[in-house]
Amino acid sequence: MIKASVLYPNGDGTTFDHDYYKATHVPMCVAAWNPIKAEIDKGLDGQPNAAAVHLYFDSMEAMGAAMASPKTAEIMADVANYTNITPVMQISEVVS
């Protein structure tokens, strides 16, 4: 199983609208990419990340096909609607 994590690092002057992220952005991602599962993290005060989402796929091929969706450009453009943070992506193999 493959996990695609998108992390939003905290920093001076960063903003993040958790309500919009949960109600609008992540559902948009799920509808476009059809992952097995999606989990949202809300970073607690003092943590290095304001938020993260973890999207699970059966394989690298499934994740690649999802990211190739024509809706990916719309999803990327939506980032400005909830944060001024440049997201960082981590791709991992789930081993247990």
C-alpha cells in the first residue's frame, strides 16, 4: 500500500483554514483521486506542521493514475483558498 502525505509546515506569518480544508479541499481530492482512505491531521500548537492529509492507494500505479487526473490542476489551484503555506509531499510504502 502507498501513502501520499501532504504536509503544511508552520512558520511565521502562515495561515491555514482548517474548516475549508476539511469541508471543501480534501473532499475535492477524494472525489478526483478516489483513494482507498483519506485522513486529515490538524497540528496542535507548537507542532512543526499546521496540518496534513494522508491519502492511501493500492499501488504506485494507482497513485500515479490518480495524480494524472485532469482535476489535479483544479485541486492545486484551490490551495490558495485555504493557506499561504507551500505544501510538502511525502510518498511512503506502508510496511505494517
